[in-house]
Amino acid sequence: MRKTRGVIAMRYVMALLCLAISTGTAHTQNRQAFVVGIDTYDKLAMDAQLRKARADARAIATTFRELGYAVTLADDVTRSGFNEAWQDFITKLQIGDTVVFYFAGHGIELNAQNYL
């Protein structure tokens, strides 16, 4: 039950955020969302794998679709899979589009630079 409430609460927060952002952009042509959720990493031990990132990304993708966004969902993708999905996504963009990027997964900071 707690997990469900957390996902629902997160969806409402994201919906409100998107609504606040999109109300100021009346001249927008399209709404596009790139949503990534990665639970499984090849070079990590089993106890370091994630368990909820993919589900979070899917819930957010559903919320964006309900808000009228065209969603590109990439879940449990490899680096090359991510790059392919990203390239496909950016080729769809046009000037004036409202764009959202959502990532759930591991990140790393090296020399004050953040990486997904």
C-alpha cells in the first residue's frame, strides 16, 4: 500500500509541475517527454541493482501521456540503447516544443561533473 501511495503522490506532483510549466507556453507546438528508467546495470552486483526506477519511469510516462505529451520511454536500456532512443527523440523535436526529460536510475559524479 505504501509503495502505491508513493507512486500516486509522485504522479500528482509531476502533473502539477507540468501543468504549471505548460500554462505559460501558449504558443507551443507539441509536448514531448523523454522518460528513462533503469533498474539493471551490467557492471553492478545484485545488491546494488535498483528495484523501482523502471516502475517510477513507467508511472511518470503514463502521467505525461495523460497530460497530452508524446512520450518516448526507454527502460532498462544499455548505453547504446539510450543513445539510440535519445537520437530518435531529438529528431522529433521542433522549435517551440515543450520538452521534458525524466531519468530514474543510478548517476555518478566525477570531478564535479554529473553523469547518468
